[in-house]
Amino acid sequence: MADPQTPPDTANIPSGPVVVFDNVSIRFDVKPVLENISFQVERGQQLIILGPAGTGKSVLLKLVDGLLEPDSGTITVFGENITRMRETDRFKLRNRIGMVFQESALFDSLTVEDNVAYRLNEERVPRDESHRRVEEVLNFVALPTAISKFPSELSGGMRRRVSIARAIITKPDLILYDSPTGGLDPITSTTIVELVVKQRDVSHTTSLLITHRLQDAFTLATHRFNVEADKMEPIPNGGIEDSTKFLVLNEGKIVFEGSTEELVHSEDPWLKQYLS
Ligand SMILES: Nc1ncnc2c1ncn2[C@@H]1O[C@H](COP(=O)(O)OP(=O)(O)OP(=O)(O)O)[C@@H](O)[C@H]1O
């Protein structure tokens, strides 16, 4: 690879939005989960998805990754309509997307190295190259000594780092984070948020990120990664990261879409209550 610190090669991404939902609906049995959802994510943007439990946030990410198909509407990713795509094409598309699943979703029987190299092994990348890339990416997530360990030997925060390493090893054009800080204590959560900010600011990868912690969402929106100092810092003068946008879902519908400033100044009573 693919030094994880260099920006992805975006030459093969057509210009225009990276993700477009046009009037997308999905139901399970008779239960509507997402209804008439339309939004788009521009290249280099970070879309933070908020909303109460069970409102369809994870389903939305799975639709982007082609793991679920909508009942109606159209989803375009990298300029391609993925709505009724053949599985082989969908597989190729997924190779360009890094997914950080809820609760890490590591394979317990595989070492950290084999978890992180999973996609490289699928692509039959030679073992020495794969090993080098795993080392690089584990350095990026500040976990170089965990390479031979099994997930059960790691803390929750370390497992989350491994999961991020696995998602970024292919240098994806799009990263989907499903609750990367879910279930972690506040201090560990901040270290994971710092890693997400680092990945965002070093590589400028487009991303969608679900979080239940409003504090994490606002940290993402108000901080940047200082490469020289190798740490996250607040944007000076109360600045806002302007590539950050918010989407708030409630009961399967979009109740807010816009910038950080628009979110915090919204007069919508439900939103004010949710954010309080
Ligand atoms: N494969 C599935 N089959 C049936 N129902 C499903 C499936 N996936 C999700 N659901 C249902 O869809 C609804 C939305 O689920 P989803 O996981 O997207 O919510 P969420 O907003 O991510 O919730 P949380 O914040 O708790 O993670 C829930 O009622 C869930 O039970």
C-alpha cells in the first residue's frame, strides 16, 4: 500500500458526490425502517449521523455498503447506481469502502495480523507485502505491538483500533463508521475520536459516521489533527471543521441535514430536546 498517511488516489472517482440517496425506503416485514430518504455526501466530507436508537442509522450504512437493498429509491456510490447491482460488481465496490462495524466485529479465531490483512488475503496479496502493510497500518493506529495477539487479549479500545486498521488497509475512498466509540468509556472514546480525526485530516477520505455520543460528534466538528505535534487540537478561535455535516434521523425520517452551526442554532423543538 499504500502508506496510510498519504491521501487516497482519487483519480478513479468521478467528480460529483460520493454518495447520493434519492427517495430511498426500506422496510422489514411490515415495519418501515427508512422512508423517502434523500441526501448526498460530497467528496472529502464527513457526514455525522445522529438519532435515537432503532431509527435506521445502521441500516442506512448497510445500504451504502450494498449489504442491504432498498425497496424503492436509488442509491449512487462513486457515481454508480448500486441499487440493483450484480453481486460481483457490488463486491468490487465494497473493496473501495472501509467499514468499521458496531462492536468492532473482529474474527476471534484470527490474530490481529490476520484480521487486519483479511481483505488483502482475499485478494491474494503476497504474505511479505501484506505483513508490511499490516505493520504500517498498525503503526498508524498506534498499536504496533498487538500484531500477534488475538482479539480476546485486547481491551475494547484496542479492538476498535484494530477494526479501524482493517478498514483503512485497502486505502478506501469512503469509510463507514458504525458507532466507533459505542460501549467505550469516555477517555477511550476520545482516543478513538482522535484516530478518526487523524485519518480524516491526513487522508481527506470521505466518511459517514454514526455516533450516539453527542460529545464525540462535536469533538469531530471542532477539532483537527496537527501532524507536526502528532495530536488532535481544537480548531483555533472556536472554529468549525467545515467538511463536517450532520444528518439526524428520527423514526426513519431525516429531521435535520446541515452544518454544525445550523444544528446548534436550530429552533426545531424536537432537535433542541434531543441535543440538550
Ligand atoms: N436485518 C434486519 N431484519 C429485520 N429488522 C431489522 C434488520 N436490521 C435492522 N432491523 C430493524 O430496523 C430498525 C432500525 O435498526 P438500526 O440498527 O438501523 O437502528 P439504529 O438507528 O442503528 O439503532 P442503534 O442506535 O440502536 O444502533 C430496528 O427496529 C431493527 O430491529
